[in-house]
Amino acid sequence: MTKPQINKRIFWDVRPETIDYEVSKRFVITRVFDRGEVEDLREIRKFYGDETIKEELLDARWLDPMALHLAVAIYNLPIDEFRCYKLNQWRQEPFRY
């Protein structure tokens, strides 16, 4: 398969031409959901397919809250099925007095 045409600004901290899209699919998918635009989302949906994206997002350790809610809306899944949501519930903030 040809590589998806994703905006290079999403991968500002790595060289985009060195990304292995099969080995690093969770990295690519979460990064696009966190920082991508609609066209970037369409590209990864064509490249990976919805089932792969859904599996990777459900098992991601961290997602931006807006990206998490976008994934919930797109795939019509309960928010508490996402690993990042469960992990965030365990984090406690310091008591503010």
C-alpha cells in the first residue's frame, strides 16, 4: 500500500519519511487524532480501516480529551471502554486548599 498523505506538521518531532506505518500504527493514529485535520483523518481511515483504528484507539494510553470525544463520536463507543479514559480516572490531582 502507498503511504497516507498526512500533513507533515503533525509529526513535527520526527522525520515523517522514516515512519514505518505498520510498526508504528498506534503512534500514527493517536497523533493524527490529537493534531490532525479532517483530511488527515480521512487518509488514515483509508489506509488502516476503521477496525484497526478503533482497536488502537481503545488501547491507547493517552489521548487529548477532544480527540477522545471525537473517537467516541465517530465510532459510537462508550467512553469508559477507552483505556486512556480509565487510566485518567485513577490519576488524582493534589488537594487544593
